[in-house]
Amino acid sequence: MVDNARRRRTTWPVRAAASAAGAALLVGGCGAGGGKAAGPSPTASGRSATPSPSGSPAATQSAAAAGGSTAKATPFKADPTKLPRTGPQAEALAQAVVLQPQAWGPDFRAQRPAASTPGTVAVLDAECRWQRRPLPSTVLASSSRYSEQPGRGGKGTLKVTAAVTVHTSVRAADEQLATTLEEALRCRDQQVRTDERISGLASVATPYGQGGNTYADDSVLEIGSYLTGNTPQSYRWNVARLGSVTVAVSVMGARGYKDDELTRAASYALTTMLSRIESELGGKN
């Protein structure tokens, strides 16, 4: 699977560019604010969203999807022979899809630590704190990579996260999207790590064929404010699903960055990973 990834890697930027326009419609609608981010600590998330009040149709729609969505499926069809069925196969897929620092841009480098602990997944606990926990039975593999662009020219350090989770079934992946949507309603303020938190969170679900989503079976975006010390910045977290694989991107704003810069970074990262899933598992028919 990894060898196939090397052979097809040159097609990813083209596919990503083609789908980024659709993603930008969603992410671009977020406006100011931030959302939940995953840093190189016990968290592994990052998303972007348009504000959605508690109990909104978006929440109901996503919850219904967890029990069997009636939303139109994307044209993407995975090759059954390429679907991972074991932990090692799923780990190989996750590593082929997740973004390394250089994929974000030439000035990006790895944070410390650079990746999540193998065999764990990010969980928001009852006290609204992000923790790493052992993989549940519904997840074959999960990997998060933490990168940053050092501050210069009057700008602060921009921190980003890319995460991939390979589920045992489409239903299990669907349930992650429903949980993701509800987390912002349950915990509007969340602790990312000791010196970082996110607040004022709001989220929205956008199934395929709605709101400009032409690139994933389902998508959830969340926005809010990222706070380190006493300085709030914009935060975006976006989770998307293709079949039984989910990808997530978080962008934690920094001094001197405009919202549209954060939007472009999130859109590019998300669509690049979705395109890699297509390349790994069969591509569009």
C-alpha cells in the first residue's frame, strides 16, 4: 500500500486543487473566530465551522447519519480488495494519508512531539479535556501529525494538526462525525493541553451535495477561539469522511494571520488528505 502511494503521489496536488474550491465554500463561510485544535499534546483534533445553535437541524441531521444516513453518497467507491482489515494495514494507510510538515509548506517544521502516540486516539473526556486513549474496537488505526510555521516578519507561530482515523466500518466513521458535531454543544470550552484551550465553539454538519460539499461523504466544521496565555486567536477544525476513513485538520491562528489565510491552509490540507484516500483505496469511478 505504501509503495502504491509513492507511485501515485504526483496525482494528489491535482486532485486536491480540483476539490479545494468546494471545500473553501464551507471553510470560507466561517468568518472570524476559531475552534478546537489538536496540538502535540493529549489532543488530536482541529476543526472549522459555521456557528450552529444547540439543537439546530444540523445536529439532528448528523445524529441521524450515525444511525444510517440517507444523504447522497459521493462518486468515490473504494476497491474492496484495498480496504485495510488489520491494524498494520490500517496504520500503513494512515501514514500514507496524514500530512507531514513539508506538505503544509516549505517553512513548516515538526512540533515537539511531532506525532501522536501509536495505538491511541483523541478523546474529549467528561471534564472537556482532550486526552489520548487506547484505540476502541471500532478503530483500526489513528495517526496525528503536529506541525508549525515559526513566527517571522511580525507574525506569530502558526500551529496546525493533521489527523487520520481508519475505522472498522462506514457506520463507525459516521458515528465519529456525529460525535464531533455534538462535542461543540457539550463542551463550548475545551482544554487542549495545560497552557492551551479553545472556547466559544460552534459547529455545523454538511453532508455530500449540500453547502458546497462535493468532496466527502460528510463533513463537520467547528470554529471558536484559541487561547494560549491571554491572547485569543482564530481557530478552525474540519473533519471529513470518505467511506470508513476520516481525516481532520486543525489550524490555530497566530498574531498577524488573517482568517482567509487560515481558511486556505485548512482547505488545502483537508482536500489533499481526501485525495490521498482516493488514490490509496481506488479513486473515483
